[in-house]
Amino acid sequence: MRDTEKKLNAMIADQAAADGARFVDTYTPTVVHDMCKPTGERWIEPLIAPAPAAPAHPNAQGQQTMAATVEHAVRCAAHRR
């Protein structure tokens, strides 16, 4: 799954660059908190996730981290203008 996600992210990043947009990498911050980690350490839920979690999707901590990553990128871009 990691390789597939990396390939998809590379495709999205390439397309964003071609269209003059910026791609924000939300994958890298979650790498050490992947779905194989135990509850409390993982930020991505496993394929067989406990209810009400969505399989292979970020949990609350993962969502917060991804949101902070995007917010940081937006703030940096705003300061460059």
C-alpha cells in the first residue's frame, strides 16, 4: 500500500506542478504512525478497522496532523507573496 500511495502522490504532485498548483505532502508526517502500529500510536487505521473507524483512513490524530501540515503550507505560501 505504501508504494501505491507514493506513486499516486507523485502523480498528483506532478499534475499540480504542471497546473501551477502546490502539492502538500500529508503522507510523510504519518509514516512512523502507519496502520501497522498499535492503537494509540497509529494515525492511519488498519484495513480491518474497529468501528466506527474507516479502514485505511486517518484517525483523529492523523487528521489533525494532516490539517496542521496543510495549514503550515498555506501560511508559508501566503508569506511568500
